[in-house]
Amino acid sequence: MTEANLFGRDDVPVESLPLDWSELLARHERWLRTVVLARLGEPQAVDEVMQEVALAAVRQQAPISDPAKVGPWLYQIAVRQSLLYRRKAGRRRKLTQGYAESFPPNGEDHRTLDPLGWLLADERRRLVHEALGALVRRDREILLLKYTENWSYRQIAEHLGISHSAVEARLHRARGRMRKELAARETALVSK
């Protein structure tokens, strides 16, 4: 599909056509959600950040005009909005923690847990989640795009605005770090 066909018209140059932001955001939403989740580690926060990404993309004073560069541009906006959300969440946590320290609870928690059932059901998922959490954001991000979105190296390179060889190298290093993190956690679990 040519860039002009992207908008359904062959007779008008791409530069003169307005970008359909709702369509572009919808097309890139899934992988951007994965990036935001990798950055935040909080599934409940993804919707809020994605709304901010959409608003920031539409509000840009000089929006991007080349449809081929929209993916990397949206990626940068998603990263920026994720960082802003983390900053805001940190301030909120600090405020909540201060309030909790000022007014401690006076009751006891009488709920019972089934440790064996929890351990058998969630142990592997927890180990993977912890190992992912220990990785740097860039590694976590590229692993999630590759293995949860099932993207090719070419797709990752296009959307992140990096070269194919950079994707290969980053994935190779990220997989190695993930293996080391999982091995360390499994060893620690066995030695307990």
C-alpha cells in the first residue's frame, strides 16, 4: 500500500492530506499499550496513559505529516507520558504513605490464605513477572513487543525508529538478561 493509498486517494500528494488521528491511534494502539505496560508495570494505569498519549498527539502544534514516521513519533509520546504518569503516581504514593503513617489502622486482618494453592498456581508467573520487573525498561519493552505482540524484527524496528540490527542486538541481550534473572530466582527458590 502506498502512502497515498493509505488515505484512499492516489491523486493527492501525502503532504497535503490531513492525518486521521483516530485511525492512526487505533492502528498503533495495541503495541503502544504494550510499551506503556512495560514502562509502568501497572496494567490498571495503561488506559489512563493511553488517553494522555492520544491527547498529546492531537494537541501537537506542529504534528508529524509523514505517515511513515508516525510510529516512532507516537512511541516517543508514549514514553514521555509514561514518565509523567510515574512521576504523578510517585507523588500520590508519597502522599498516601504519609497519610497512612499519620492514621494507622486499628483492626486486624482475619482473612486466611492457602499458601500451597497460591504457590502452585502462581509460582512460575510470579517468577517471570519478577524477572521482567528486574530488567531495565528498554529490555522489558522489547521483550513484550516481541513475545506478547508477536512482532517481527522489522515491525519493532519501524515502530521504535531503530535499525533492524539494533533490534536483533537488543533482543539478544534482553533474552540473556531475562534468562539470568529467571535462573537466579529459581535457584533462590530451590535453596530456600
